[in-house]
Amino acid sequence: MTQNLEVDRRVRLNRDRVLQAAVFLADETGIDSLSMRRLAQELQVVPMALYKHVSKKEELLDGMVETIIAEIDPSAGGSDWKSEVRQRVLSARRALQRHPWARQVIESRTTRTPAVLAYWDSFTGMFLAGGLSVDLTHHVMHAMGGRMWGFTQELFDDPAAAAGQSAVPSAAQAVMLQQMTDLYPNIAAIAASSAHDGASVVGQGCDDQFEFEFALDLLLDGFERLHRQGWSSKPGKPSGGRQD
Amino acid sequence: MTQNLEVDRRVRLNRDRVLQAAVFLADETGIDSLSMRRLAQELQVVPMALYKHVSKKEELLDGMVETIIAEIDPSAGGSDWKSEVRQRVLSARRALQRHPWARQVIESRTTRTPAVLAYWDSFTGMFLAGGLSVDLTHHVMHAMGGRMWGFTQELFDDPAAAAGQSAVPSAAQAVMLQQMTDLYPNIAAIAASSAHDGASVVGQGCDDQFEFEFALDLLLDGFERLHRQGWSSKPGKPSGGRQD
DNA sequence: ACCTGAACACCGTTCAAGT
DNA sequence: ACCTGAACACCGTTCAAGT
């Protein structure tokens, strides 16, 4: 019965093939050039054919987020909540780094799809299983914000843009550097201490992975401290525990 | 000489009038309906007239960010670095809350305009003036990420979307709530403990301002602790200070 | 110096029609 | 059930022309 539906036009569209192609196209050409029309072309299909599988472009983007979530490793289990959370966050970060468009798309989404809710729920569960109170876990989840997905605003990325254009001759570059130092002395101080190559104003010397883990651990340590102290959001009700 | 250039067509365009109108239009109708054409129409001018004052739409958005930055209170001075930073961040947060589109636009910008650099520089300066090492300040700036602008991912906003549609009859709502509890028990646990009204799954009970300050203070306290300990990113070089 | 008009190469999405 | 074609109401931006 099911023998020669192999080539109906191509392999026949379905939601998964659409999403996979969309992820691939976004990886290759950037999220800005991902249009319904361009995607249809890639799938050798007329634009409107896509609308049988995703009802709007928004739903396409929601679907793409789902595929990202699927790439995040589930908790291995067997260790303390802190390292379990840490592992999960770093895995999420790796998934997002494989797809440069993902952070922006996740941030732009307002709908809570089941996949997103399931991810949050499982994330929440790591703290609760670790013994943190529901109250503390609630605020912890807020505090994790984007870090739960493995991203922060990498404000100091793209150092070339900060230093001026990328391929300026070094004489002009020296002038720019001097101007930067005059105009932005504090940024310049950081640049001077962290840059090994001297050419970049901020960055180049920045190890994003280090910065990410710095902030992550600061928060995790903070959570742990509050947990040990029996912190509660209701004043005057610290549920026991020493004040170390 | 300069007497009757009052009404050339309207008041005559300039960059400031364009930016102001753009901010107003985005405030009123949302960032998605801010198009060059729509903005031109608002200013009673043909679309191309705008291009004398901003070279591309990107530059328009950069300009809009500048106007937001101008709304952030400069440091009052006279207090310790921690409360000064805190005040500045909360002021930034207020500015962003006046313009709901601002967070998204700031996040989408990749160019470092002078206004943005100046803001970062002044922000950096608060830590350095407080005596934090250049090294620590560097990583602190990374860790502040979006919080320096006064925003976090408010993941739990828009509770209606999480609970299903907004105006569901309460019988159907109860079914939904049960489903939520089955599917996402950990989120449900948080919702149950924080919701006073019982109807919302997550949120409604969430005080965004509280959550924001919770995470902010956790970080600030962490920074302070590292500062007191003489923390350094280079291992084995804690520059003095007790380990409390 | 500043604004206009027409045009180009795109968008997302609808609707009615084909197989 | 799935795909197509034509059409609608938009985009950002260029270029040559007007005042």
C-alpha cells in the first residue's frame, strides 16, 4: 500500500521537515533572511504550501525553539542540585551557540508552548529536588532569567565594532584608541588590563565562557547561601538555619 | 534673515523631530508597526524625506536607544558604590518601563554608538570609583549583562498566556489548571504557593519589581563579597583581604 | 539643502482553485 | 489531504528629479 509515495513532488512536506529546513536555513544565512518565501524555495515548494504545516510565521519560530530545546541534555542525575543545574545551563549554552539566531528568537517569543513549559518545569524541579523551598525556588527561577537558557547579553562581544572599523590601518587605529581612552576612560582601563594584543578596546581578551560561568556561579552560590540560611520572601519568617 | 522659515511644509524635519516621533509612535502602536513609511506619514512627509536625517532604519533604532539613555538619571553621587549602582539600575529600569519596546530594541542593536559607550563607561566608573579592582570590575560588567539596562528576561510575565486564553469560563479553566498541574507539577507548585487568587498558574502573584531587585541584590552582594576578599581572576593571586 | 515620485525587489497572508 | 496561482496590502531603499 505504502510503496510509491516516495516522490510526490519531493519527499512530501511535514511539520518536521519544515522546521528542520528552517533551522538549517537560519544557521546558514542568518535569521533575518529566513522568510516564508525563501524557506519555501529551499523546500522546492510554493510559499503557501508551508501554511498547511505551520499556521503563521510565529508558529514556525515557536517550532524552531522546540527543536533547540530538544538539543539540551536532560539532567544526568545523581549529583547535588547545584552541579546538576550548572550542567544543564552549560548544555543549554552549547545548544544556543550551535545556532546563533536562537537567543534572539527565544527572547522574541511571547507564547508559552508546551515544550517551553516542560523545560521550565524540569528546570524548576532540579531546585525543588535539591531541597530548596518552593518560595526560594520561585525567586531563583526569576533570577536565572536568560541564564536558564544559557545566555546572557554578551555586551562586550564584537570588539571590532567597539574599536571602530575592523581593517583600519594601525596609525589611524592608534588615533582612535587615543580618542577612546579620552572619551571612555573607564572602559579603556578595563581594555588595557585585559587585552594582550593592545589593539582591541574591549574584548578579544574577553573569554565569554569564563564571564558566563562567573555570573552563573555567583548566582548559584548566592542561591545556596540563601538556602542554607532558610531564606524566605516573607519578612520575619526565616524558616530556621544558621546565619553564616 | 531667519524669520519666516517657520512653515516650510510643516515645521521642517530634523533628526530630533524624527527620533521623537519614532519614540512616540513606538510607544503608541508598538515596535512592530513602526515602519519608515508609517513614521513618514505621521510626520506628514513622503517616506524618502526621512533618509536625509537617518541613513537607514537601523540608524533610526540606534537613535531611539539614545533617547532612552538620555532618560536615565545620572548618578547622584555621595553614597557608596553599591547604592549608587543600585539607584542607577533602578532608574534605567523605570526608563525602560516607560517604553515597552525599548528592551527588545536595545537587545537587537549590535552597533556601539557613542551614547551607548558613554553609558557603559559611566557605569563602569561607579565600580572603579568604589575601589573595585579593574579586574573585578571587568567581570562585574559582564555579569551585570542586561541588568545594567534595568531589564531581565521577565520569563513569567503574561500569566494569561501560560494559563491558557484569558477569558475562558471558570469550569474550562479548572480543567486547564488540572492539566497544568499534571503536566508541569513544579511550576504548579510555585503557582500554588504564590498565587493568592488561585486562577493564575504562574504570575499575577509575581511582583516583577521584587524579583528584579532580588536578583540585582544577589549579584551586588556577590560583587561586594568578592571585593572584600580581594578576588582576582588570575588564580593564586588574591590581592590580600580576608576570606570571610 | 532638503524634499518628492516613481520604481525595484522584496515581505506575510487571503482566498479560490486544482489534484 | 495537500499543494498551487493570483492577488492584496504592505515593507526598506535606490535613483533621478524637483525647489
